[in-house]
Amino acid sequence: SETVRGSRKQAGERLAQLRLAHGHDAPCPTVGDCWKQWYCPDRERMVEQGDLAPLSLTQYKSTWKCHVSDRWSEIPVDKVYPLDVQQWLMGMKRVAAESSKHLLRQILDYATRYGFIATNPLAIRYLLPSRQTTHQREDGIWTPQELGVVWHACWDTWFEPAMLLSGFGGCRVGESLGVKSKDVRVEYLDDIPITFVRIERQIDTQGNEHNRLKTHWSKRTALLAGRPALRLIELARLRKSDDYLSTFDSRITAIQQVLRLEFADTLDHYGAPRHLFKNLRKTWQTNMRWVLRLPPWVIEPMMGHAGKGITGRHYDKPGEQEFARMLSDAWRENPFADVYEWLDANSKLD
């Protein structure tokens, strides 16, 4: 027996939970029961343990509320039929259908695991809406010369460090906002300046700091060479050790949405070629491969990706100095960002 301190409705809900978990005559749970009983508590526990990003849980809850709950919450798990699922999926846009199908499958995995249904009806292959139902995001990148125009447009803005970290260091948007002054140092390798930037945290879309990055391999040292490297050091020296490099001031953390909007407005005002801020990382990857001629097996770990195959994941473990040496050698052959004509008039560092 158990005493519930609360309303009669709360007591009834608790009794239903106990019957569902322990009763021999337990009713078949609904999809909503699985969501509340098992899925949500497990994901919240994963967030507390650091195994799931808080933003991911927020996205799952949004998908449940917007696309899954109204259709399936009151349906018993043994009444989820493939034909109904197929019709439901075809009534959404492609991206929403993919995320909703994934979430419903995970929820019904609990019903399968605990013996309420023999197989998960979402485990089979379904037709999805056409990709034409989803707006395709602009995917362009900047040429090396255009990247110089973008840098010039961002010069002395609060987000110039983030632009340098993404466009010349390959950082993700949140990573570029999470770098502090103490994370940056410079070394010279055969007269080539290399700035070492420790990537250990990110700023999410709400402006919150997280020490958990996208993947295990995302914690790394990002590297910038040449004049972009010196400029980043110049900006870091203007801030206190614990200050973010890209922020309105030491008390206000910039959020990703503000960064995207102000970056786009700045490019428009300056007349610079415009793409999404996140495409700076794609631009960096392209320049590393096709301008500096670094091989993919060097670029991938520099981006914070897992190495390819068993060797890349478990055995090949180069340090930051090995990456820095390859970058400095490549930069010496083609220092494309050191020759922008406007630099000498702006930068104070040699």
C-alpha cells in the first residue's frame, strides 16, 4: 500500500502507474503512458548524467508536443497499426516526419522491451514525404578571396572572434561562442604563427554554457595560422582571462540567434557575399582540403570528427603539435589569408 499526499486525481494516476508496472491484469499502456512512464524519465536521467545534451531533450519534447502527442497519446500500444502510421507520416513535411517517426519508434521500444507488444510497428520501412516538402537551406560557401571580404566586414565587431574561429579554425557555431581568452595561446613554427585554441565548451541557442560538446571527439585544440592567428591573439589580449572572446561585454553571453542575425546584417551593410554563419565551417573545410591541400585524415580530427575505421578511432592519436606542424607547412606554401590588401591598414600585429 502507498499513501499519496495530493488530490484524488493524483492518487488515481499513481495507482495506474503501479498497476501498469506490477499488476497481472494491467491494461495495455497507451503511447502517452510510455512517454510519461519510461521515455521522459530515462532521457531526463541521461541529461543529469551528461549522456544527453539538454537541447536534445528539448527537441524531443517539442516533437512530441507538436507532432506525436495529439495523434498517438491516447492510443494503446497494441493498436498502433502500420497503415495508420503511414497515413500520419504522409501528412507532414519531410523533416517533421523523420523526427516524429524516430521519436515514436523509441517510445514504442519500451512497450516491446516490457512485453506489451511482440514487435515494434515502427521498426519497418515506411514511405516518407517528398524532400520537396522541406525548405532546403542555403548551402553556399565563400571562396578564399570572399572570405577576406567577410573578415573585413566583421573587423572590430563583437563577433569577429567567432568569425575567425569558424572561418579560419573550423569551429561549430556554439563552439565559436564558447571560447574564452584563457583558451588561446600562440606559438611560432619556423616563423609561421600558429594559434592554439582549446575547445572545451559551447554556448547553446538560449545563451547557456555547456561543457558537453556534440561528440566525444569534439573536445580538441583548434588551430589558426598566419594573420588570422595573430588577430585572434590580439583580440584575446584585450579581454580578461575568463571573458568570452565573442560577447557584448563581460556580463552578457551572446546567443546563436543574435550572432546569425547580426552577422547577416553586417554582410548586407558591407555588401559582402552572404551565406549562413554556420557555412564558415564548410568554407574552412574546403580551404583546408583544396587550398592548403591537407589530407582528409588530418582535417577530420581537426574538425572534431571521429577518425575513420578502427585505426582512426582507437590507434591513431596525433597530438596538437603534429597538426600544427602540418598546418604551418601548408600555410608556408599558400598563405592565402595573409595577403588581403586591407590587412596592413587595420592590423597592428606582424
